[in-house]
Amino acid sequence: MTAIPSVGEPTVVPAYEPERPRIRPLRLILAWLLSGAALLFAAWVVPGVAIHSAAGALLAAAVLAVLNAVLPPLLAALRLPYTLLLGFALVLALDAFMFVLASRITDTISVDSFWSALLAAFVASAASVALDPLFRTNDDETYTLRVTQRIARRTGGQVRTDEPGIVFLEIDGLALPVLRRALRDGNAPELARWLADGSHGLTEWETDLSSQTGASQAGILLGSNDDIPAFRWVEKETGRTMTCSKPDDCAEIERRRSTGAGLLRDGGASRGNLLSGEAEHLILTVSRIGDEKRANPGYRVFFANGFNVTRLLVLFFWEVLLEWSAALRSARRDVRPRGHRGGAYPFMRAAMCVVVRDLIVYGVLSDMMRGRPVVYATFSSYDEVAHHSGLERADTLEALRKLDQQFGRIARARPYAPRPYELVVLSDHGQTQGATFRQRNGYGLADLVTRSLSTGGVTDLSGGDENDAAVGHGLREATGASPADGEQPTRVQNEEAVVLASGNLGLIYLMERSARLTLEEIEERHPLLLSALREHPHVGFVLVRSARSGPIVLSARGSHSLSDGRIEGEDPLARFSPNAPRHLLRTDAFEHVPDILVNSFYDPDLEEGCAFEELISFHGGLGGPQTRPFILHPVRLPVPDTPIVGAEAVHHLLTSWREHLQRTAPHPAATLETSAVEEPADDDAADALVDARR
């Protein structure tokens, strides 16, 4: 276990008083003018909607702003089952209703039907989205913070204390080398400023063998990722296939490893994670996605602004157009390697890069305004785009830049929270790039295994993107939809072999016995199999267990005995991490390690390997930057002098930071009752004017 440095004397934090976001009159007037212009544009585009003058547009904008300040917060306060689905539907209908109501209140705007009003709301939002970057009114951020503060105070449970809280922001799949180049090249300017001003430092850590979100988050959030050999694995004694994105499987993974030591215990919040870390407050957390079927107040802040839904839809379809254009450009230029980018993927990308991202950001802002002691939020948009576009292609870095913007937004919210907050940005793993195994050979790993077996067939369970699966399952659970037939719990029985993939890590289970087969048994039953695997040019090594020698790593030119370190011929692990023997020895001891574990080749000169699933940037095994995530942390939080190896070591480090910060408060936390809060009388009116741009 990585040693954690001792911490010095507690830092005394002065009495803490949150600020109120300031309304700037000039920006308010400009926002109002832009809102009027957006309404004029909508009336020009949408049949059945008319605005009779520019002055009428300004009046309509003011009326809509007042309605938005009053009606959506009332709707958001309702405790609705399936909050995510019903909230979107009801707020979208409310947007149209506000247009109709505005036409009844003032004769400056006329709307002939509900559907015309709905389309006008959508077009006006599109115009506002286009105009905002040109004029930088920044009123949306001010409005959001004021509404978030008010909801936190009026709904009770807000904690005001001098004791610092801590917010962990995870960028799924971002490797340290990629981040460093992004900082240098201007693709992460907000994080670059934190480093440049000396408030934060950058520390590398190394993943376990299973360099994927399920294993990493189990280690980071729960303190144990024992017996998670990959993203998918088979439990031979029952035939059950476990997948780190299925709600039932994630719930089982968490149940087996929860000990009361979760990083988010005692009042923490989980946003967008695979596992909850024993948090009390959750949104879009796969292991407890069943909670989404009930009323979930975590979405209240998002739905309290009626225009958030139409804005999100505008950005969603814009992201789809961006993906289609990027895919066409990549094909026209014959960019290699090039991944599959058709079908439902553009819509999945838009969901990750817009909808899920914004819902999580609003959840984090709400947590901060309530003063929750610890928040852990995962943002998967970079990981999703990189899988299909490549590590550092233009649209991948654009996804990272947009995340960087949102982190700036979260950082700017800290002065308005009822407690001081420290921000930590980290990744759970990196990614490595390269054409897939199938692209290189014309066949997949399962095909290679099939033709190398002496008898029987193969069940191929190697497909699927972890984000696609997690979001798909999560949204179905959250909206009450029934899982498709192929998404029922998977069990394999009476099959000769099962082949699974986790990036460039392949798992082969020979199901003829419930126990793990030894090297000697495999060679006796399937004499061609191991030689076909170890001699393949795109396989780096295979791990098997010998009855005589224990765990042994084999390649075309040599072997490495993990028990005693004996190497014959060329070392199969020479091109991988110096800790590769340690990782493989640990994984070999897992109860559900496969009979044969396969890792792809890795070329350190080209920094490329190949996935056994159809992802051109991948993670899951050893080789390249996929094993090199990072922690960007406040410099006041100490890091060990020795390397941080394994997700469990990260858990101990983050837990020590939380304990250090939250044992130093000079005064106990106080719960603010609604009656104890003094509200400025003109807040609602001011916020209505701030919202006028819409």
C-alpha cells in the first residue's frame, strides 16, 4: 500500500460567510436586448408566432422572464417519480405554455397553437445559444447560482460551517501525457490557470491491471477492487457474466465490497458514477440507479429554470451535427485508425457531451450550495469521444475543452457556497490508441480462439462501449423502460469457451470445468490454443497458471514466471510497466481470473496497441498511457513521496485528505432552518430580469 504522508497542525479556517452573486445592470440590459432579438428571430422563423414590434419583443421577453422565475421552480418542487423523464416532459410543455400565457398577458405577441409555441421556445433558445458567446453576458451563470442558493436555503438541510468540503471531479479516460499537452496547447485553459497560479499541483498514479472505470472506481470509492479482473468477466461456478455497466451487476459489485469505509460516506454525494461510494445523495449512479425511479430532488435545480430543457435540446442536436460532420471529414481525409461512428453513436455522444454533463454540473452546484461535505462526479464525455475519434483528434480535444469550461464554472461557484471547498480533478485511467485487432487481421479474438479449439464452439461477449452500456442501462432504469432481451442478466452454460474483451485485455474461459484450468490441462485438451495466442503478432502476452510453476506469462519469444521472477528467452513484460509482474501476480490470485488472460501487443515507439473490441482508443489492460491517470490537487493537500500504484492507494490518499480537511473545523456545522434565512425582498424580481435574455 502506498504510504500516506503525515499531515501537520490543522489549519484554522476563519469564520466563513458565503457571498451572493451580483447582478450587473449593464449585463442585465444587454441580456434583455438579446432575449428580445431571439424572440424576434423565433417569430420570423416559426409559422403561427408573431411579434408586432421590437418594443413588443422586449416586453414579451420581460414577461417570459417573470413567468420563468415563478412557474418552473414550483414544478421543480413537486416530488415526481421518474424525475428525469417526467421533469423533461413537463418542463418542455411548460416552456410552450409560458409562450401561450405571454400572448394572453400582452398583445405584443401572438401564438396560434401550443405546437407553434413549443417550436418558438426551441428556436429562441437556439438563437440565445448562438448569441451568448458573442456578447458574453454571463447572466445564465449568475441566475443559476442565485436560484441554487435559494433552493438550498428554502428546502432546509443546508450546512453552514467553516469546515472545508471537497469536490472530486473525475475526467473519465484522460491520461496524464494527454493532459499535459492539452495544458500546453490551450485545450484546458482553466486547469492550466490553477497550475500556473500555484494553487494546484499535478501527480501521476498507476492503475491496476484492469485499467477501466469499474475496477478503478471500486478501488477509489470503496477502497477495494479485489476480484475485478476486467470490465466483463465470468463466474464459472454459476455461469454468471458480470459487467461493470449493468445496474444489477454494479449493485452486486458494490454490495460485495462495501465495508462502511466508502469515500462518500456520512453525507456525501455521487454524481454520474458507476458506484456510489456509500453516498447518501445520488443522481445517475449505476449501482443504485433504481433510486431514479423514485422522486429525486437532485434534479430540482436543473428543472427550476424552464429554459434549461430547450437549451439542452438545442445543444444536443448541435452535438449530433458536429459528430456527423467530423465523421465525414475523417472519412474524406482517410484518417487512420478510424473507428465506427455511425448508427446510434452520434446520439450517444450528444447524450454524454451535453445532457449527462450538464445534469451532473447542476448536481454538483446544488451539492455545493447545500454544503455537502464531499462530492464525487464523473464526466465521461472525453472518454466517449476518444473511443471513436482518437486520443487527441480535434473533436476529442473540444470535448475536453468544454469540460474545462464547466470546471471553471464550478470553481467560480465556491465563494457562494455555505462552506469553503477544495477542488480535486482526477482521472480513473487513460487510453491508448491503435487500430483494433479485427481491423489489423480481418477477424476477432473469438475467431482465433474458435479455430484453435480441439472441440466445441465459442460464445463471443467482447462487444460494447462501457459508456454506451452504462448510459443506456441507466436511462432505461431512470425512465422505467424495460430492458431489451439482450440486456437481461447473462449466463453461460455448457459452452466450450467464452471470450470477453476489456479494451486490449482479452479473457478466455474454458467452461468444461467450473475450476480454472491449468496450463498443462489446456495443452492436453486444446494443444493448438496457447501456441496460436502467444505466437500471434498482435498479442503481447498471455497469462496462465501452471500446476508446476504457478502463474506464468508467455509470449512468442519467451516466458516470465511470476512466482520466482525467472525469465526464459525474451521477457514478455519488457515493453510494459515495471510494475506489470506485480499487477499480473495480484490478478492471478483473483477467484474469477480467466483460464487464459490475453494482453495485446504494445509498441512504445508508436505508442500504440490494439483493442479486442471495436474501439480505436482503448483501455483495460497494460501498455501505454492507459495506465497513467493523474490527480490535480490543491498544493495544501499532501501527496506521498513514493509512487501511487493502484486504485486502492488512491482511495487511502483521498480519504486522508477528507479526514485532514474535515477534522479542522473550529465550530460544529449548523443546520440552517428555512425560517432562519433572511431573503432580500427583491430577489425574485431581480432574477426574473436576469433571465430576460431567454
